[in-house]
Amino acid sequence: MAVKDIVDALRDMTVDNMRLSELIKDIKLIGSTLEVVYRLPKKGLEDEIKQKTYKALEHVPDVKTVNIRFAEGVPEPPPAFGQPAFTRRQVEGVKHLIAVGSGKGGVGKSTVSVNLAVALLKQGYKVGLLDADIYGPSVPTLLGVKGERVHVDERNKLIPVEKYGLKVLSIGFLLPSEDTPVIWRGPMLMKALTQFLFDVNWGELDFLVLDLPPGTGDVQLTLAQNVHMTGAVIVTTPQDVALADVKKATSMFKEVNVPILGVVENMAYFVCPDSGKKYYVFGKGRVLEFARAYDLQILGSIPMDPEVAETSDKGVPVVISHPESEVSKAFLGIAKLLSEKILRR
Ligand SMILES: Nc1ncnc2c1ncn2[C@@H]1O[C@H](COP(=O)(O)OP(=O)(O)OP(=O)(O)O)[C@@H](O)[C@H]1O
């Protein structure tokens, strides 16, 4: 059961012409106990909000107990259209946080995050990369920093590892060994992620690239609701299975009002080294169709290139190892488009 489904259930119930979902200030599911903090639009509505919450969640099987609290202080006005209904914290020292998400695993989200970060760096920006992919933190491998230990500064803030001029932190640094399954759940996991974001001495960064776990689970949703993000970049391959899931991810970001900065089409085609001919292995035009349907910009299309996998395994991003390759040019183009788009806003 995702918190998102609970928020969906609360969306159907209104109090004083406002959806319950719009009044949520904080929401957490710990085991089968749901903790909700509402802001109170008007004094005297407490009981009605409570009763309607219980009713809305009556048939939600995973919620056995509901604890409701009301935020203290002056009630805030309802969010304006297009504004988030959640209080989001800014990551200290970071001008722009770009979340990289995908619907399905294995579409190249981490490869895109790493190469995008380095491509932004090559444009002269100060860049950080945070690997929040708790289910498969691959950034340490992709950047050759596996086994690095993280230190803290005098303020007890984590100090990111530096590689190729990039400031890097990965949830993988916290796991005792590479084979440790990530079995953290709920509050513990969120605590670790929150610490990663907010208790880090990032210094001054123009961009922080956040490699999200694939899909639309609690982690993605909680981060999207609690962290101020400039926007999200969505990575997909042209396969039907990937596109079906990426639509869910797109809807999730839209629902929580995180602007979608654009789509990266990965493994878009393969260039035959002998003939130079392009082969659209997973089909042509599908990502464009999806982007048009959802009114999204395609930031770039990355070809399939065996060098990517090979160089990634050695811990060197392809934009560094093969800067003249078509893949690298595609990444540099995406970084340019993205940074211009963000800085123009
Ligand atoms: N353009 C590409 N050409 C060839 N191989 C690629 C390309 N992009 C990614 N790969 C390879 O595909 C595999 C999956 O990539 P990656 O780990 O970046 O995906 P992911 O979406 O982050 O996966 P997960 O969500 O499971 O962490 C890796 O072996 C990577 O080297």
C-alpha cells in the first residue's frame, strides 16, 4: 500500500469545499498506523475532518489505525492552483534540484543521472549527485567509488565524496556490503534518505541531480512531497512495457505538482558500426507519441552503445571516457537544453 493510494482515498472526501488531500501537511504510514497532520482551514472543523478521514479510509485494507493531528498556528490559505499542498524543504546550498525518475527499472536511469551530472559539470556548473535508489544503488559502481566511507564535518553534516569534480553521495555507502539486501522499511528508510538530503554539507551547488528509485512507491512520493525540487527528468526506453510504467511516474509527479522538465529517451536506436545505419531496435516514434500525449518535451534521445555498459562497469562515465561519441554528444545536448530551460524560468 502506497501513501499515494491513501492520499487518493482522501481526495474523494471534502470538508468546507476543500478536499481532505489538500489539507494534508504531513502523512506517514508506519506499519498499519497512518499518521496524518492536517492544517485546519477553520476552527471547529476538527471533528468533521476526523470523521470524514475515518470514513474515507474505512475500506483501505492496510490502514488499521489512524492518528490525526492538526498543525498549530495560523491556518494557511489553500494552495493556489498549481502550487503544492505540502511544505517542502529546500536542500541547503543547492540552487536547483533535478530528480531523475523512471517508471521501470533497468531503463538506464542511473546511467542518465551520472552522465547528465558530469555533462552539467562540463558546462562549468557546480554539480552534486545523490543516489537515492535504495533498491539498487549503482552510482558507486558507475563512478568507481564503491566502498568509499562517508565522513562528517564539525557540524555533523555528511561530507560527499568527490569524483571527477562531482560531489557524490550514495545510499550504497551506508550499506555494510554490496550484497546486503536493503530491507529497511518505512520510517528508518525515510530517515536515512532525509539525512542524505538535509544533513549534507553540499557546499554551494548549481545543480544537485537526484537519482530516484524506479517506479512510484512511497520513497519517490515522500521525497517529491517533502523536498523542494526544481523539477523531474523522466527516463524511458521506447518499449511498451517501459512506456506503460512511465505514464504512472508522469502522473505521480503531476499530482504532487513537481514540474516535469522533460523526457530522456534512452536506448532509442543502435548505429551499426559497419554500415552507419540506424536501427530502431525497440520501435520508433513511441516516446514522441507519449511525450505529445502528456505535453512533455523530449530533452534528447540516447543511442544504444555497448561502450556505455563497458565503461560504466569500469567506473568511468561515457561522457568522460568517449567524449566524442554520439552518446556523449546526446548527453551534452541534454545538459545544455536542461540547464538553459531551468535558468530561463
Ligand atoms: N544507452 C545505453 N546503451 C547501452 N547500454 C546502456 C545504455 N544505457 C544504459 N545501459 C546499460 O543498461 C543497464 C541498466 O542501466 P542503469 O543501471 O543505468 O538502469 P537503471 O534504470 O538505473 O536501473 P535500476 O532502476 O534497476 O537501478 C546497465 O548495464 C547500463 O550500462
